[in-house]
Amino acid sequence: MVRRHRGRAPIGDAIFARKPPQIRPHEFVLDALARLEPLTRPMFGCLAVYVEDKIVLILRDRPDSRDDNGVWLATTAAHHESLQSEFPSMRSIGLFGQPVTHWQVLPADAPDFEESAQRACRLILAGDARIGKVPKRRSRTPKKAKRPRSAPRR
């Protein structure tokens, strides 16, 4: 006897189903970094950009918290002052609720946004150590110890 699930589409229809196209905000940034062959991954509803083992940028264009839309730079507080001189509109991400964060944003609504984003790409292409961080490895949670099996029942 063959059982059929009435709520599902036939298997043949699944072959033709398409995923919605991946949204790639500020795609000109990826074009500028193309020779480094950046890897992208979805992160926080945005697009994280990796070059080799470093995360260098996050591209964000979302309807919530519009002030934080733009290009996020992965950096550290030690580099904020020197980067601020190159990117006058750069500031900390407001989404995190902290006055200063390691992530800095080149806001999409700044008058010099595209020029600043292109400049950041040139710095990344030149290997500038101020932009990019090697992400910490996630520690795996230790597996729970298995309980010993009881003797088989007879």
C-alpha cells in the first residue's frame, strides 16, 4: 500500500522550484574586491565579506535600523582614530547599543558613501592591517556523556 502526503506538492514540482535570488546589497563593493576572490556568507540578515581567513566587511541594506545601513568595517578600537581621518563619516554601529564598538559603519546615507566604500576596498586590496579580523573559532559544546546501557532484558 502506497501512502501519499496530501499537503505536499508532487516531487517533480520540487525540481523546478527556485530559491529567491540572494540579495547582495552594495554589490559595487564586491566588484571592487573581485580580484581577491572574496567569500560571502549571510550574517545577521546582511552579507559578510571574507578575504582569505579574515572577515573584512559586512554589507547591510535593511528596512530596520536604517542608520546602520552601509558598509561595516571589521576593525579594532586601536584603529578607530586613524581610520576616522580617512573616513570622516565613519562611526560605531548603533544597533549594538554601545557607544563604541569594534565594528564601524560607513553609512549609506552619507554624501561620500560610495567614495568611502571604494577607498575602504582599496585599503583591503593593499592589505591594510586596520581592516579585517580573523574570527574566533566557535568552541564546540562538549557532548553529553552517554549513559551506560542497561543489561538487555530477557
